[in-house]
Amino acid sequence: QCKDTDLKEVESDKCGDSDMLKLTPRAEWIRGLEQIQALKSSIIIPGHALPGDLTDDEAPALTAAYLREFEAQIPLACNSADLIAAMQKKYPASKTSPASNSVPRSSRSKGSCS
């Protein structure tokens, strides 16, 4: 979740990581990304960026889309391997797999997993 910091003086903000398995923090993370986008920053420096990663205002939108897709895939996955495979299929260039190594039982689809 993003919070105002003393860096506001230079028109910047920071946002930390979130627990990917919990719906509320994921939703808060998306809201934080939307707040960052609303700032219309010309440069964004992600905490876990790799060389060549986006650093403009497109980065928060793409991260939010990834999180929304992750959310959509959870009930379709029987296990973490299914979830990771689905996300890698949707985002083949991403070297980042979901932060979880398991899918919450309550989130699994009913009847389709053996």
C-alpha cells in the first residue's frame, strides 16, 4: 500500500510489496498503483526493477493488469504449478512468477481439480 512520504516535496512517492495471496492487500496494491498513475510522474523507479524494465507511467498500469489477471487465474488453478503456468502463458516475457508457492484451498475451483 502506498503512503505519503517526505519525498512528496520532490513530487515522488514510494510503494512497498504486498502479500500476493491475500485479496485485500492485492486490492490495496492495485489502488496504490492507480494513485501512482494519477501522479503522472515522468519517471518511476520500481523497487525490484531489472535493467530494461519500464520506468514511465505505463509501469503501474501493467503491474495492475498483472495483479488483476493473477486474481482471475486463482480460482482456475488446482495448484501453484497451474497458476504459474497460466501467468507465464499470459505474460511470457515476465521472469517474475507469482509470489506464492501455493494456491489457497478456498480459492480453488470446485470440481475441476483432481
